[in-house]
Amino acid sequence: MSSEDLALINRRRGDPNRLGFALTLCYLRFPGRILQEDEQPPAALCAFVAEQLGLDAAHFGDYAERDQTRREHVLEIETALGLRPLTRVLYRELAAWLLPTALATDHGPTLVTTLLEELRARRIVCPSLPAIERLAGSVRARAQRQLWHRLADGLQSCNTSYGSATSAKFGLLHCFILGLFSAVTV
């Protein structure tokens, strides 16, 4: 913990609040998410932070008996770290930002990892993993729809440019292959 961190932490009253505040600070710093209500941090992390503060790790069990305390701590830490919550507007911006990546790959873990990195780069508090997966999944589905529309449009235009039935079938196959490659590389 830095001296600034310790100054923030030591403003709390009571050992449970100091330890809980410090652990919340750690979670918001990395991985960039909020320590959820009733979530128990790993024992090793709790012991490590408690040792830095000269506290007993068992104090965490008494942290934030009032939910309002936990929420106030989160807001104070977000302000101190220059973080902001994920809003609907930011959600839409991130979806638009992620679309080119989704057009290049439909590998879900790659999309989630890319999204997490961008959330951290933009100093946005990471929502729950299911929310991140939903965002990445919806962008992935949108990218797939766009690719299929590009393929279908290419096939329709090719179908009208060939005369006989045999050459039309060959032309459709040829256009499909060309369309597939152009849609994937766009």
C-alpha cells in the first residue's frame, strides 16, 4: 500500500472498516471490480493486506454491517482512483468499439479479454463477469449477423450476373468463396 492508500484507509473508524476499505481498494485497483456484498476475498489476500495494516484478518468478517458503509467506501475509492461506473452510454460506446474485433474473430475469450483491458484502460469499474460476457456475446452476435448479410448480399449480386443454370451455379460458388474471403478480411 502506498502512503496515499494508507492515509485513506486510516481515516476509517474501527479495524473492520479499515481492513474492508483496504480490500475494496485492492479489488478496484485490480482486477478493477467491486468486492461484492457477502463476498469473501481469498484468505491469503486478506492476511496479506491485514498484515500491512497491522490488523487481524478475522476483522473482515465484521466489515460493512451496513450496506450503505460499503457503498460509501466504493464511491470514495472510485473518486480517489479516478474510476467511473459503467453507464448505458459507455456500454454502447464499448459495444461499438469492440465490433471491429468481433468481425475479425468470434473467439469469446479473446473478446472478453479485450473488453476487460479496455475497461481498465478507460478507468471504468468492471461489471460482473456475466455482464461482461453478455456484452461480448451481443457484439459477437452482431458481428456474425453483419458477416452473413455481407455474404448474402454478395451472393445475390453474383446470381444475377450469370446466364445459364450451370454457369449460375458455378458463379454462385465462385461468388460465395470470394464473398467469404472479402467478408472475413474486411
